[in-house]
Amino acid sequence: MGTNKVGELIYRIRIEKGLTQKQLADQMNISDRTISKWERGYGYPDVSLLSDLSGLLGVNIENILEGDLLSNEFIGGNMKKSKYFVCPSCNNIVMATGDITISCCGRKLEALEAKKATDEDKLTIEEMDNERFISSDHPMTKDHYISFIAFATGDQVQIIKQYPEWNFQTRLPIRKHGTLLWYDTKLGLYYQFI
């Protein structure tokens, strides 16, 4: 971590946001000379100011301290290769089509590793009336349930939320073949091909 890199990042993002040093300083209740000092590499923002600076610039504190924003490379458009994240605190579900840094409830989330379902783990799929009826005999208790299922093809993903203490069942229109994924709150992410 170098003061020059941090300063260059603050300068670059401030300019992208269309803010002058004075405008940024006023919003942080500090002097514009302080902003100038940071941008010229003559010091770091005080730790007590990092949260406000992060919010105003729209940049994670970690990235400010590293003085760098890493850009992701374009990763095609195959939705079957999407990544899924689940917050262990609030069970928030996030899907991304490429590399991403994401946090929820103050924790950095890691992409779930999908495991191929064994015959015992697979969901039951019945075709009727041009739909796939998907079900499972999972107990769906308050502490252990299937949180969501997703059906991914090359160009789209459909996510269906499931709830504890409800029967696990849903219907999907028969369109294409793809990957069926589901998240068990204790055992993780599974997939099977249909």
C-alpha cells in the first residue's frame, strides 16, 4: 500500500464522480487541503474517515487502502457458468455472471461450489402439460431446507425461492435442456442436468 497509489485512486474516482476537492471535502467536513494532500500522496485518509470516503466515492474501503480497482475480464455470456452466493446470516441470494467481490451482513461472500447430485440427492422431475413439475421429499424444516432452485440454460437463468416449512415443489415450462441447481442450507449447492 503506497500513498501515491491511494492518492491516485481517490483523484481518479473523485473526477469520475464529477466532484471538486472542495465538494468532496465539504461532504466529509474536512478541508480541501486534506483531500489535496491525499491525492498528491502525502498521507493516507484517517481511519475514522474511511467509511465516509468509501460511501461518497462508491468504492470499498479495502480497495481504497490497496489503491487499486481490479477490473474483471469479460467472461462470455453462458449463463450455465453463473456463480451463486448465499449470505450465511440473512440467506440473501446473489447470482453473478463473472468474477465479483461481494459482501452481505458485513461478511465477504465466496462463490458456492456446486456438487453433482447423486441419485439419492436428485430432485424429482415429472413432465406434464408442457411443464416440468419439480419436487423433493426434503423435510424443509426451519433449520434445514432448500433455499432456492435455479434452472440455467446458455442464455438465461430462472431462480425460484423456496421457504422453510413449505412443501418443496415448483413448475417450470419445458423449453430447453439445461442445468438445475438448488441450495440446501446445510449441505450446499447441488446440480443435475435435465
